[in-house]
Amino acid sequence: MPKYVIERENPGAGSLTAEQLKGVSQTSCGVLSTMRPQIQWVHSYVTADKVYF
């Protein structure tokens, strides 16, 4: 199965709370499910200004 990385610029991402990061992730997963329902989120990585899904 192919694997993809989605990069989102999110200034200050490294300073977000766990609850805020959860909201960012839920938004991205919601968009993915409308685009390609068979895509499954596996893991997220957070840097100072970006979030990778």
C-alpha cells in the first residue's frame, strides 16, 4: 500500500497544546476522508512551524 506525507504549514505548531493539535489533526483527517475514503491516518509529526500527517 502506498504511503504519503501531507505537510501543513502552521506557524507556531510547536507551541500548540495537545487539544489544539488534536483539532488540527481532526480537520485534516476529515478532509482526507472526503477526498479518498480509503486513506488511513497513521501518525503525525510536529515541528516548530509545520505539521506532517
